Amino acid sequence: MILAVIDTGVGRMDGWRSRDRWSLDEKNWSRRWWIPLGVLVLAAATWGVLGFVEGGCTRGSRGGCVAADGYRAQGWVLFLAAMPTFFVVTGLSADRWPPALGIAAGGTVCGLYTLTQGQTVQHLVLAAVLFALAVTAPALSWRRQRTASAPPAA
């Protein structure tokens, strides 16, 4: 189980923080909003990566890799989508279907979109990674559910 806890910090007016906390427990992994969240986050990350695939990487003022002119927005989207992508892909560790379906749908749609943008080796590798995520997510979720429901070995 992921041990992420977010203190909402709202509720009481007397200076004390609320004891309401949000965590990634089994109840929250079962929420249906994981499906569109997975698609949206993978779409943002894919669009950002395509900016680097198509535009290349130029040397920035501090010496790092910066998206080429005309692809700066995609570079920023990739930068901003990095943490949400990690957060969504942690859904692979859950044994619930909504995160797995979100990753599967996002991987399939984004893989097809990548193939429509070009047929270079970079495009094909990115599409292959997305399709692998689309297949792996439901398979891992199914496997985790199956092992969780199996009787313990004596």
C-alpha cells in the first residue's frame, strides 16, 4: 500500500488543524475518477515527450536540456506532468480496477496518437512503451486480485 497522507487542514476556526486526512487506502483506489485522471495525465506526459521527440533538445542557459523553439510549451507540460504521472503510475501497485483501467485507456489512446504523429524510431519506442503500460496495468491488477483472493498455503 502507498503510504501517502495529505492533511487537508480545514474545518476548525480555533487555530487547530482538522484531523481529516486523505490517504491512498483501498477505498480511494476504488474511486472511478482514477480512469479519466489516468488518461489525462498520460496524455499530458505524452504530449510533452513528443515535443522533445519532434523538436529535439537544445542547450539551456544553465547548461541543461531545454525543448527547442516552438516546443517550449510541450517542455513545460512535461515538466509539470512528471509528478502526477508518477502518482498515477503508482496505481500499478493497487489491486483495484479503476487505476489500471485509467492507465490502460491512457496508454492505448496516447500510443495511437503517437503513431499518428510520426513513424520515426523515437515515435515507435514511445508508442511501444505506452502500449506496454496499457497491457501491463490490467494484468498486474488481475494478478494482485487473484493472489489476494487465493487461500493461504498451509
